[in-house]
Amino acid sequence: MTFNRCSGRAHQQPTPAQVSAARSAEQQASARYKAGLGVIDEVAEAQRLLTQAEIDDALARLGVWRGLLGVAIAMGDIQPFVAEVGR
């Protein structure tokens, strides 16, 4: 069995989009606040949402790696997995 970085890519695609959207919202909220057009609560909420999106992204990536490890264990050979992780 071979592993490649694309193996779990289909499962990871939604979370980077969420992180990007949350980052954009945080930047916009900060800009509005600095311009005097927004309140600090909006900035704090945007920062909280960005942090949550980053956590969700990390957990999704971890889930993919755990799944790939499970497949490797089930096949009885974790060396290709270990080699991929080491890259």
C-alpha cells in the first residue's frame, strides 16, 4: 500500500474554506472597529469563530491521519504510513 498526501484531501477541503472565511471576517471586524464603525464584541466574536475554525481544521486533519493509520494497521504494514508522516 502506498500513501500520498492526497489520500485524505477530499475530507479536508471544507475546513480550509471555513478557516479562510473566518479569517476574512475577523480582519473585517477588526478594520471596522479600528475605523470606529464597529464594537469590540464583534471583534471578539470574529476571533472566537476563527479560533474554532482553526481547531476544527486541525481535528479534521487529525481524523484523516488516524483513518490512514487504521488502514495501515488493518493491512498489517505501517511502514508506508510512517514514511509518509516523516515527510
